Amino acid sequence: MLILHQPRFIFFLKELSLHNNKEERSGNKKKKKTMNHQQQAVQRIRKSSSNNSSTKPIISHNTTTLLLLLFFSLSTPISSSLSNPQTPPPLPILPLPTSLQLSWQLSEMSLFLHFGTNTFTDSEWGTGHADPSVFNPSSTLDPAQWVQVAKNSGFSSVILTAKHHDGFCLWPSVYTNYSVQSSPWKGGKGDVVAELAVAARAAGIELGLYLSPWDRHEAVFGKTIGYNEFYMGQLTELLTGYGEIKHIWLDGAKGEGEKNMDYLFETWFGLIRQLQPSATIFSDAGPDTRWVGDEDGAAGFTCWSLFNRSSVTIGGDNDYQYTRGGDPNGCDWVPPECDVSIRPGWFWHSSEKPKSAKTLLDLYYKSVGRNCLLLLNVPPNSSGLISDEDIQVLQDFAELRHIIFSDNLAENAIVNASSTRGDISDPRFSPVNVLREGIYTYWAPQEGQSSCAIYLDLGQLVSFNVLQVQEPIQMGQRITEFHLDVLNKGQWTTVINGTTVGYKRLVRFTMVKSQWLRFIVDKSRGDPLISYLGIYMDPFSIAQDSYDLGSLPYFDHISSVIKFFSRKLTIIASKALI
């Protein structure tokens, strides 16, 4: 069905009337040459009707045809959305991340800054009795340097220990004298939090703060009402005096044998939401992000953002495997964070050396590459600066990531899929989307498929040893099992088996060489959605978390080993029957 485009058709009728009243001018060849196609058609119509009589039709058959052609050329088809309705996007699967959680996950890495009296007393857990005069980094303290190091190394935010367990405050709190105002630094007029806030804002780096619940200095600690009032007073100072705070990092730390009292976490969370509604809140149990359960910087092979907050107690004796792996049946979206220090300790010690860049790269694979955020602690030294040797490691770490991940070897591949949702011409669900960076475009298969596959033709033989997969997590975390095959000598061979994907999955394996790849989703919560596929060559890493199976492919989980051998036995059995 067509709808007439009225303005153009009225214009045509006027032109027709005009030219019918100008009989002689129609023979002017010079003007005919300059006429547009519409005017020429009108001229022909006028000529065919100039010898009009009662015995002749007003318009000849040929002219009628021409008029119809003009009519259709001046008509506009009904919107394709009416004649061929589009297929809507698939239904998201609960639970879903909030916008704050999405932003947090996309940032991938954050820098932790442990700094305070412990830096000057060569200790990790201060007693709360160190004289404030020990805090004296002199004029060399430079939070702007900390921020620049973070930015140059690819970190999007910094989190400062505004107060650690010893109770010493890096800002002049009105609720205690145990702070920078009692130190010789800047004559008691300094404010580390303020200087860091200004530097972060200027560099476009997000600011986060850690305010230790455990306070070994204040006498009121141990009295539930009194201490919670004290704590919330300090929390209010930090959340109202330093501009936008994007991250609040909390734990349930309380030393063994300490005074018995309760931290009123839910009340604290409510205050944070009131004063800094754009801030994510971290703790063992969220509400926004959760601890992975250790300080090694590595998540489990299987890692869900799905979680049940009610199954975990902040600061409690929680199930390590549960916090590490999440819960495929969880009702809450609480993505995990992996925290680890670049040095053996969390505070700077002159006797300690930083980890190597290759070690940090390995941690990146095991944290960001397993659906987590990497929180890397880089403690400023007693001069108030990040040490040169730490800076060098961070620069090398950034360079390694750039060398590996700046070149997706599948970028120009020809992509096909086992099926595509809706109209195959609909770009919203096309398999081509898996080569576009980001999570907001994706490939979607037809509904209800038992397994789904994406096929890549690289155009030539390519060597690679890293697979990157991403899901559009704004639609929910879905993939439960997957594997990657390569085609060599007419046979598909499984290179890697994996479990969860989430925001980002990076898997290392022994180098393979092929032109054709097949990524298969074996199991999923609902229809699987893939936002990105990449293959890379990492010349620096060894698949350290692989199983020593000789020439067999690297596996991501012991169950995948069983699955692999089951497939092999099935193939052998089927060949034996032929």
C-alpha cells in the first residue's frame, strides 16, 4: 500500500494546468532541453491532449500509464515499521545492574592509596597510639602525582584511606584531634583529602574514600550508639566537604578480641545515598559491589555478578567459594572486586619491592578477565610520593596491555551466526556487532535455540593465544558454558572450554593457528547475547592456570576436562560403528 505525498502531487497538478495553457511554448527545443523530467512528462501529456475531441479520450492509454508512473514516483511508501514490524529486543533477565554499577564495571581498574601514620612507623596495623607528629611528609607530599600516575597507567579512579584502623584522619575532623591538624605537616593546616580531591577533579579521575569502621584510637569505640554517631559524623564530613565522591569502600574490620559492638551498616548506607547518590558502595555484601573474598587479586574460574546479599555478613565468617564465584540463582546484582597490593604490604615499607609488570598482567587476566574490577593498591612512600620503581612497573604494565589488546586479530573477519533474531537485515541483532567494541551493541540468536554459534573467517591463517568475550550485561548475565573451536584440515578442534562470561572474559591457551573459528555457547540463562569477540596474541604470558595436559587444549574448569574427554570418546565410538 502506498500513501500519496500530497505536497508533491499538488505541485504536479499545478504544473499540468500551467503547461496546458502554454501550448505553443512546448515546441521550443531549447526549453525542452532545460526541462526537468517532471516538466517533460507534463509537456508530453499536454501534446497528447491538444487535439481533443468528443470522439477521442482526453488522455491516451500511454499517457495514462505515464500518469500512473508519475503518481507512484511522487508517492511515499508506508513506513516499513507498519508493513513489516520490527522484532523487539529480547527480554532482559533479572537481576540487572544499576547505572552506577555499569559505570563502575566499565572502568575496570582502580588505584588504592594506603597512606597514614603507618607509612612512617613501618607498620601495617597501627595501634592508635602513635604520636601525630610522626606524620610529617614535609613539602614533598604531592597527591597530584598520585593522580597522574593512576591516569597514565590506565586507572579511572583512586581510593584513599582517609582513616585506617589506627584512627588517624587525613583531614582535620572536628570530631577528633587525632588527625593532620595535630601533625607538623603544614603547621597543622594541611588536608590530604582536600588536595587529592582537587587533583582528581582536575585530571578527570574519580575519587573514592575508605573510612575504617574499626578505630583503635577513639575511646567511644565499643559503644554501639555512641561510636555509630561518631562514625556517621566523620562520614558526613567526608561526603559534604570535598565535592563529588564516586566510591565508598567499607569493610567489617574488627580485631580479634576487640570490644563487642555493632556497626550499623544499613544506616550508613542510607546516609551515603542521601549525601552522595552517585557513589557506589563496596563491602563484603554490597550493596553495589562485593569483595571477592581474598586479597590475592584473583577471582574464580566461574564468576557471577548474581548474588544473594542475605547469604553474607559484612565482616563475618563467610563462605569463601560463594563470595568468590557468586550465585547463578542469586536475586541481587552485586559484581565482585579483586583487591591486591603491588607490594607485599598495604602500606609502604622501604624493605619491600613491587611485583613485576608480568605479575600484574596475570592478575589482570584473573580479575578484569573474570568479570571483576581490579583494585590495585600502590602506597605512597614517606616522602608523600609514589616510588619511582612502582611507577616503572605500572608503566610497563600499561605497555603490556597496549601491545596485546590494541589489535583484535578478528577485527576484519567475515562473521556469520547459526541464527539471528528477527529480520536477518536488522542491524540491531546482527553477528557483525560482535566486532564492535563496547557492550551496548550485540548479536542475538533466534529464540529457543539449544546451542548457538558464531563463525569467524579471518581471511588468512592467524596465530593467537587469547580469547576475549563480552556480554551486554545491561541485559543480564546469561552464559553458563562456552567453547571455542578452530578448523584445521577440515576438522573442528576444541581449543578452550569456559564457563561464565559477564562483562569481560579473557582466556589464555596454548598458541593456535587457523583461519576459521567457531565460538559456541553450550548453556545459557535464556537466549545468549554476545557484545564482543576478540582474539589476541600475548607473547608475554604462559597459561599459568592451565592444566598440564601436554598437547591437549587449555581448560578453564575441571568439569570442562571431563566434558572434553566425553566428546572425544563419543567421536571415537561413532567412528568405530561406521
